[in-house]
Amino acid sequence: MIAMARTGTQVRIDRLLERVGITRFVRMVDAKPITYRRATCTASGAHEDLRFPSDAAPEMVIKAFEQKGWEISQRTKCPACAKPKRASRAESHPEQNVVTLRQEPENMKQNTAQKPAEAVREPTLDEAAAIVKKLDECFEDGRYLDGGSDRKVGETLGLPWALVAKVREKFRGPIKEDPAVVSLRADIDRVEATVKELLKEEMKGLRERLAKLEAA
């Protein structure tokens, strides 16, 4: 492995990915330095290396490992460790697969065809009115505009995405897009949420360091 100088942006990306067990290293391939990312399983210690551009965004790296079967989180797991956990949880606690207002499965994908509204309480009049008003701005002819989604509407209004989906189904109808497109957007939303959380933790650490320096 080869150590190479990194830009400020690359250092920040490396720190974010290291929080979920993904490290960076460089190998010489045909006399050229090639950047790799290594995901390490917190359960078994197994690891896998994937090749990326030196400036690959965190969401691109996370998505690539997830497509290989990795479970990327604060306790990252390899495919061998992640699958048994998912299977055991589904078999021993089938009720956890039901979406509730305040508890959603950690890796649940937003597939509106599954009608999550069936397990969600009725919205209040104010909540329904706020959701419908927001839908008027970003939902048209069975499609969200500009990459919108139930989840993003929920985040904007501070409401669970499943409640948004329930109101949308009732007042604006089902999403008419290709299920593959809906699923891909859900994956993007999920990875973006992971990156935002990592950035939030990184900023908290930087602010704490700044506060200590200013107090010295």
C-alpha cells in the first residue's frame, strides 16, 4: 500500500467513510497509483476491496459496497454476517416488518407499491392539509417532480414518510413511475441520509475542536 498526499476534500471524504468502516489505500497497478476502498466487517473482520476514482463521493462508495451485499452502518457487516441477521430478524420478529409511525426498519426501501399507509395512523386535518399543499408543489400526473419523493416531503414537513404516502394515495393517487425508478430513488434517499448523518457527526467534532481552541 502506498501513502499519497491528499487534498482537504479527500481527507474529509476519508474521515466520513472511516466512520462506517471503509478505509482508503493506494496500490501501484501497471506503474500507476490506483485508489481502493476497503470495507471491514465489525463482526467477523472480513474485508473487501473495491477500486474507485480518487475523488469518488461517499455516497458512490457506500452504494457500491451495498450492491455487493454489504450492510453499511456504524457497525458495518459483510454479506455473510448481514444475511443471517436479516433472515433471523424476519423469522423471529415478523411484526417488525410492519411500518409504524415512529419506527421504520433500518434498511427499509421506499416502495409505495407496498402500501405502507395500512400500518399508519390517520393524519390530523392540519397534517393532511400540509401534505396536500406540499404535493401540489411537487407531485403531478402520478410523478414527483425534480427527484422528489414521499420521504423528502416527510423530511420537509417533519412527518413520517409513510404518513405522507398514505395521504398521497388517498388524495393524489399512486405513483405511476417504473418501480425500478422508484426503488432507485429510494436507494439514493437512503444513501443521502447516511451521508448527511456522517457529515453531521463530522461537523459536531469540528465545532467541539474549535470551541476548545477558542477557550484556550
